[in-house]
Amino acid sequence: MSEAATFHLEMTRQIRAPRERVFDAFTDQTALATWHCPRGMSVLEARADARVGGKYRLVIGARDGETHRVHGEYQTLDRANFLAYTWEWEGGTELPAGMRTLIEVTLTAKDGGTHMHMRHSGFPDAATRDAHVSGWQSVFNNLVDYLDPEGSAGTLTVYGDARSTYVRTVRLALEEKGLRYTLDPVTPRDEALLAHNPFGRIPAFADGPIEFYETRAILSYINEVFAGTNLMPQTGPTARARCEQWISLINCHAYDAMVRRYVLQYVFPKGENGQPDRAIIDAAVPEMAKQLDALEQAYGGRDFLVGNALSMADLFFAPIVEYLGMFPESQALLETRPNIRRGHAVMRARPSYAATQPKFD
């Protein structure tokens, strides 16, 4: 080591795999090529000579073509218990050139799996240390996916009621990406939910220790860090801006009129004698008609709101249309808007739609 371990970071994970498998994931170059990079990146090259004094090297590529290179030397190898190795970036901005830090990984049997403790020491200052936190969290998310018998369902969690249109939007995105996940069926303002969203709203989303709330932010993360169907138009800035326009219309206007003030009046009536409040419904319907007119025009002769491929805009709108088809005034509005009906039929035929269909008691 060339630098005293003045600043360090520590992380722990509980991994549902034997200690031997976790240890080998850090020393086998085929395994390293599978998991040892942050989400949204890939290992382009992995070499590992897993013996004391042996060298390793990783070349990590981002989707924009940028590459990051790191190498080091194994200092201690005690299979299934402990390993230590140096860490040195090559010609990057992550650490000053030539500076070596030390990584120590301790593995302990716990709860039928492995408790992993990682200590990364030798940072020159707190800012450099803190700049490594999110990267390591993301790398270890990949490690858990690689080792957990449930795959990404051991890491990805959606918090919320399956009947919520926004929860379904997030689940549709995950299904379209081909990702396994866990649905934790908490309801708004549940005490358990507040740990993930201090505002008590659904959905909330966790990728290991990395957490988000607000549906648009969640979808942005899912789309950027996972491979599979790209949920943003790829035909230029106009199409991407148009997609954001429809998402904003839905979030800022259509959800309020169509769901909060219309659908929920039928689902949770608040009028006299437990009936829907007709005044609220009658005020919402003209607004809904205007919003549906804009979306009807957006489809034109296509099956999707933007271009000829699925986008986030479709994922936001489809769960709302599902509910509009259940009640009389909105059914009538949809009858006179064939483009929306055609687009929704296309959505209903997708496997992701069937996989996220909520059950109504």
C-alpha cells in the first residue's frame, strides 16, 4: 500500500448463497465478467490469477462507449472466509493515478446464507470515498442477482397496491425489460411504506439499497440501467420530448380528472348515502373528454402514442384506460375514440399486460 487508510467505506449484504459461492464470485474471472460492474455497464474484459500475489484486471464499458480500467493484486485468500486485494484505477478520474486502495471482504454464515462485509480503505479524502458509494451499491446489486436463487427478484422490490395505475406502470416497465422482481403489497401511508417514501405515496422502488419514489424517476432508472426493451423513443429529440409531453399531461392533468375525481368516485363513493358524488363526476367528464381528444390525436393511425414502438407514455396511459372501460361516462367517451381503443387493444395483447393484471375483490 502507498497510502494510509485515512478514509474508508464499509458495506454489508445478506446473500442467499453459500460462502464458497460468494468467495468464488470474487476470484473466478468468468464470474467477475458477469457481475463486477455497476448497473447499466458491462465487463468487457476480466482476468484473474487468484493466488496471493496474483493479479487481476477489469475493463468496464458504459453504453456511451466510455471505458474504465482497474487492476490490483490479491493480498489474502482464505476461501469462504476472507479475501483482500488492492484496487487501482488506470488513468481515470476516480482516484489519482497510481494510488492504490485496499478492499477487504469478510464472509460469515448467517440465516442460511452469507453475510458479506466489505471494507474499502485508503481514500485520500471523504469526497473521493463518498463518490464510490453508489458504484459499489450497484456492483453488489449485480452480485446478488448473480448468486440469489430468485435472481433479480432478490434485489428489485416494488412497494404498492397492484390496483394502483402507477404501481402497474412500474411493473409493466419491469416486465417489458424481462426482469424478475418482488411486489410488496403495502398501501398508501402504511407505516412500512414510510421507510421507502417519506410522503407515504405509492409506488416506491428499491434496487437493493438504492431507492426511488415518483413513478417517472423509477422508470428512468429502470430504463437506463437494465438491458432489454428501450422505453424511450430512439428516433430523435422531438420524439423523446413528445413522450415526455404525454407523460406530463397524464401525471399533471389526466390522472387527476380520470382517476382521482372520476374512477375513485365509483370505487370509493363519497356522495350521499354511499353513492358517487355526481357533481364531482359531472365536472370531471368534460375535462376527460378534452384530454382524451389530445391523446386520440396523438395516436393517429399508429398503435402507440409516440412513433411505432412502445414507450413510457404507453405504460402510463394503459392502466388508466383499463379503468375507464369499466364505468358508463368513460365507456361512452372511449366509444367515440377508436385510436385509443386500438392502441389499448395492442397493449392488452402484450405479455406484460397480462402479467400485471390486478385482481379485483
